[in-house]
Amino acid sequence: LYYGSYLYKETWTIGVVLLLLVMVTAFVGYVLPW
């Protein structure tokens, strides 16, 4: 149970980081070429 919870948390963290990276990339791509 503990291992599964840890694995789930790790996957959730990776998903959040990927989402933030996508948002930052989209924001930079929208703002930079003025």
C-alpha cells in the first residue's frame, strides 16, 4: 500500500511538472515574439 501510494504521488508530481512546463512554454511562446 505504501509503495503504491508513493508511486502514485511520484506520478502526480511528474504530471504537475509537465503541466507547468507546457503552460510556461505556451506563455513564453505567446509573449516573446512581440
